Amino acid sequence: MNAPADRWLTARIVQSGEDYACRSDETLLAGMARLGRRGIPVGCLNGGCGVCKVAVRRGRWRKSGAMSRAHVSEEEESQGIALACRVMPETDIEIEVLGRMQRSVLGTAGGGT
């Protein structure tokens, strides 16, 4: 079941506690970039580089395109891990930024997965 295209939802980044508005017809990464926010690292924007890897901690989402299995395995995806450039929210959503880039973008000390 797809959410209406004009529905505005809230995306929250766990590490920073920051919320931003994201439409149900855009990816989490596109919604953040549209607002000029930094919080999810930006890479190729095509689901291939893995830089924007996130874990969805709360909420429902759907894929907007293929994600590289080199960066997100089927098992990880089943556990809510995805690429933010390929995730469109269906409900309000809470995400945790994963990977090497989280430190430089969020200023966190953790290395992540």
C-alpha cells in the first residue's frame, strides 16, 4: 500500500535528534537535501556506493529502486537496513546513520557498521 504522494512525514535522525519533513513520494536523502540539511552522508545518489547506509529503527518504508547487494545484503534489508537514497517513507520514520561517514557528518565517535 503506497502512501499518498502529497503526504508530509517526519524523519528523525537518531544520533542528532534532528527531525525534518519528508514527502512520501521522495527518498529520505532527497528530503534532507531539499532542506539543505546535513545528517545523512551523500554519495552517488543511485543506490550503488553505500555511503548513505541507514538503519530504520521505527516506521514503515518502501524501496524506490535497487540497492547494491555489495552494501546492503538481503538479510540486512530484512532487518531494516537500507540506503537512504532508495528509501521512501510510508509513515513517520526514525533512522540511524551507519557506516564510516557518520563520524564526519554527525560528529559522532562511533564507527558503525
